[in-house]
Amino acid sequence: MSKEKTIKVALAGAGAFGIKHLDGIRNISGVEVVSLVGRRLEPTQEVASKYGIGHVTTQLEEALAIQEVDAVILCTPTQMHASQTIACMKAGKHVQVEIPMADSGKDADAIIRVQKETGLVAMAGHTRRFNPSHQYVHQKIVAREFNIQQLNVQTYFFRRTNMNALGQPRSWTDHLLWHHAAHTIDLFAYQCGSPVVQAHVVQGPIHPSLGIAMDMSIQLKAANGAICTLSLSFNNDGPLGTFFRYIGDTGTYIASYDDLFNGYNEKIDVSKVDVSMNGIELQDREFFAAIREGREPNSSVAQVLPCYQVMQDLENQLNAN
């Protein structure tokens, strides 16, 4: 694709995360969202009107049939990700699917097969690779100024009812393993530059109506010897979000989304790490740059596949107990 041509995008999923992408894309030149896909027509039309999007539909197939659409961003429920990612590629569209790209190892493998067959840019939204906080640490590791000894992560939400980030009812159920743990499992291997070779999991009681475990603990070890301890909860009645403590050979870093602190909770300036302080925007910039340059993006479906293999192993452990 020429550097001058505007990339025409269809975005599916007009909820909390879809809006984050629309806000990020506003800051990226040479990109236009031309179609918005949502579950319910009226609220989708409201979002489309706010962002100046001309085409609105409740059917992804209708957006895929638009010839001018070059690429699709999927912010739909987890359970739809794999089939929709494959449908986009089979329609000849580049695709970025929000994390997780699949909720089984088998479906993740199927995505990889279709990507290889089509040669299209296919990227998974593993945002932690793009947050300036984690990029700062990554640059230290690449420069051999810092090596991870232990990554300690707390992923805490209060989700005893099925609500999204905007406090609106969800049409689907979120999952600690296949969504929230995916961020950390992929980030750990990425930051270590070393594959996960050991993984163990335990989970708490299953919620009577949501049908999922509300608490989970995961231990990982990379081939280079680094370890990771991950605590996840939907029961946490307190500060929400994910907090990463990198304990290394030359210091300690604490990352929370796009912000970074040292081990004494003193803030580190990461404003010059990249062209934006918004991890979602940076993720989208990488997707569109890969399309223009005809290359594999960071966080391509192939690069993140090992994460899904680890999660399938962890699910098998849970099912065996």
C-alpha cells in the first residue's frame, strides 16, 4: 500500500474498548473509520455520529462486503474473536483483534493457518507491549542495562456483576485466564526474550451465576530462569487495574498501564519513549504502519501464539483438577 493512500477501516464493537480505539485513531493521519459495527443499532448510530462514521451496521459481514475497507479492528466479545478474525482475512482484509485473539489453543492455531494462507497483516491487541511504561523497561533490557529476575503482577477488578468498563451491562462474560492473564503471560515472555517453560495455576470458587472463577493465581518460569507470579481477581473491592513490579538485577520498576515508577514509587518520565503516551493509540499506529510497509507487526498473531499455548496448558491443568 502506498504511503499516501488513506487506510479505510471498519471497527466492530462500539463499546468501551471500541471507543478507546476511535479516540486513538483520531490522532493518526491517513486513516479513516468508514464503518462501525455494533450489537444494537441505535447506540451504535450514536457513537458513529459522534465520530463522523458514515456506515453503521449490526452485521460484520455487511462491513466486510464494503470494497473500500482495507482493514478491520475487532473489539467484540471474546467468544467471537477467532471466527471473526478468520472471516476478516478470508474477505481479504487486514485485521487487528483485541486481546484475546482466541479462547482456545485450537482456535489460535486456526488463525495462524489462515494468516499464513492469506499473507495479510493480522495482529492481536496485546497492549502491554505498547504502553510507554513497558516500552521503557523493554529498551533497558534490549540495551542490556536490566534483566528481569522476577515479575510480580496484580490484576484486580470488582466484577461481581457482568458490567463493562463504562458500567454498562455486558452481553458476554469476561475471563481471568483467557483475557486478563493473556496480557501478563505474553508480556513476561516478550520482556524476558525467553519462552515460558513452566506454568502452574490454581483458581478459587466458581461464581454461582457468572460461571467463572473470580480468583486465580499463576506461576511462570522462562527458559532463561526468570520467574513470574500473577494474582488475578474479580473480587477486589479497591483500586482497580493491573500493577506490574519488575524486580531486576539493576533496579525495580513498577508499571501501571502507561505510567512507570521506580521501586520507591517515584515517577519516571516516559513521555519521550514514543510519539504518544496512549498505549492503545500506539498499538493502532503499529497496525497501520505494518499495513503500509508490508511487514509483520509487533504483536502479530504468530508472535503471540506461544501465549495461547501456555493458556491452553493452564486450562488443561484446571480441567484435570
